[in-house]
Amino acid sequence: MNQREIELFGHIIDSLILPKTLDIIMDKGGDFKIIDLNVGKRKSDVSRAKIIVSADSPSLLNQILDELSEIGATISAVEEVELVASPKDKVVPENFYSTTNHITHVLYKGNWLLVENIEMDCMIVIDDGSNNTRAHCKPIGQIKKGELIVVGREGIRVTPPERPRGKQGVFEFMNSEVSSEKPLMSIIENIASEIKEIKSRGGKIAIVGGPAIVHTGSADLMAQMIKEGYIDVIFAGNALATHDIENALYGTSLGVCVKTGEVVSRGHTHHMRAINEINGSGSIKDAVKDGTLKKGIMYECIKNDVPFVLAGSIRDDGPLPDVITDVIEAQEIMREYARDVDMVIMIATMLHSIATGNILPSRVKSICVDINPATVTKLADRGSAQVLSVVTDIGAFLPTLYRELEK
């Protein structure tokens, strides 16, 4: 018969893992039989379940098991992970295992190895050194010929974030459906508290920002947050930096006066003039050094040694000399910084938010703020289910957040 026994462990009821498991089995056309269920009675207790999953064919059973593994189900009969060497650079074996962004372990030579640098849609590579055996994530574009790639589904254990029992924080309670009908003030108060807690223990916070931060008149607040040490790294594109510098030099963003909202005569040339000024200096850092740039988000990044990654796109004007036009290079630099952050706040940029969500492990507290609910929905659809959605105007969010941080 085409069946396998699986196990669930943890807060499987509070986190809805048990009902999700049964839904997946039935939706895919399989069947199940619960052979053991032990429900924890106290808040600190974990629950366990053993379920026999069956299907009409081996291929359907494998499809079901693949989906179940992504929510933390493990096969009861534990076997060693299977490895196959890569036949050539950037090519992996046919039955490769594609990672989730959850904590993952693999069983190799009797030991459960933690997969390092976990992110979604990557391969697991085993380095079997004489002194140190390690498992780590690698994008397919970085795979080298001969590397040992994990294939199949044996010997893999995935641990998704659990919804804790008891008092729920903003990241546990509010990340349900995407909606503007949520208590904005209490959400922002909780976000500010999370930021303070992270900074108090030496954690790092990243901002993924779009040009609407400048368009809505919030650039000064963002610059002040950088100056006061709340922000440790910025991911953005050419637009945020260009319009921030335009605002610093001419008081406009896209040719509109930031203070009055009035269109300035010939203002549509200001962003190109801003790029020209920075090109004349050589870089944003050189523009700060020679006195051309005297305020703004990019100015505070330079003055406070806050790194930034400006990833280019095909639609960019200029771009600024600091923009990385090779997107794979930009992605790799973002990946290096993302491994060290504890929280990411994504503000009004669908492209860069999705790009950042793709490289974040699910342990990182993530917030997406956008006036358009579709931005957050697309993040969730692409696997970043841990993201807290805040559907609101940036011009309302940032001033309120800053006031809460200053309390």
C-alpha cells in the first residue's frame, strides 16, 4: 500500500498544524488515520500526534509528504538523509529537496545537523570535512559541480514557528488576514515595544524602504531614527536614495514641494539634478564629505556608519553611482546582512519587500507597511507567512511609530 506514518510534535493545536495537516491530506486526494494523539493540558505542555497517510499512487503520496514537511511533519521511520553529487555548476539532481524558510535539521551519520543560513527555495549542501561536518543552504546559482545535495524527503526535520500558548504579542495575534480594519495605534505601540526590546539586547533592525517615505514627508523622521540608532541597515533601490537627496538639495520629491504639496516649476528635473550632483562628487559618501549633501536619510547613513544596499532595476534613472546594477550581486550582499538581523520593517516597496522576504528565515520578525493590501498578500503567497501586515498610509505610520519610540 502507498502509505507512510508521520509525526507531529509541539503546540500543534494552537499553531493549527494538526488541522492544516489533515486539510492538506484531504485536499490533495489522500486519506489519513490518526493512530495516536496526546494533547498537552498545561500551557507549557506540547502535543504529539501519529498519523498514517495513504494515497492511490506513490507519486501522489510523495506530493502530500512534501507539503506536509513544509509545516513541520516528519516521517516516523527515521532514515539518514540521501545525498547526490551535483553533475555540474548550477545544476542539482532531479529529486532535490527545496527548502522552506523555517528552522531545518538533517540526519547525517547519526547526527541531526542544523541547516545554516536557511532561506526558502534553496538547496541543502552537506560539507563532510574531516574536522567539521556542516549542512548549509545554497541558491541554485551558487551550486558547484561535485557538491553533495540533499534529495528526497528522508532524514529532514522542519520546525515552523509556533503560536505560543498564553499571552500573545503583536506578531502572534495580528498576522492573520490582511486587512485595514485593525487597531492601528495598538499595533504601532506593540511594534515600538518590540523595537525597544530588540535594541536593548543588542539586536539589529533593517528597513526596506520605498520612495513613498520621501513623497509623504517622512524622510526627516527616518533620518532621525537612523541618527538615534534604531536602524542598522537599509535595503532600497535607486528611487529612495535619489528622492531623498532631491529633497535634501531642493526640498522636493518628484518635483513636488514636500512641505506645501505644491508642484514646483521645472521641479520634474530635480531628481536628475540630484543624480548629477552626486555623480559630480563621485558617490554619496563623497558628497557628504565635500559638503554637497548635508541632511537626509542617506546623509545620516554615512555619518552614522549605517550600511545600505541600493539594488538597481531596469526602470532606474541615472542611476546613482552607489546603486548595484547587478541584481545577483545585490541579492548576495542583502543576504549577508539579512542573516544578522532580528527584525525587518518593509515600507511601501513591493519589489524590494518580496526580494527581502525571499531571503529571510521565518525566525526574523517582519513587518510590511503599505497602503496597498496586495503587497502584503503577495508576500504571504510567496512563502513569507510570518510577516505582520499593517495596511495604512506611510505618512501616518512613521510619525506615530517615532512618537512611540520617543516615549
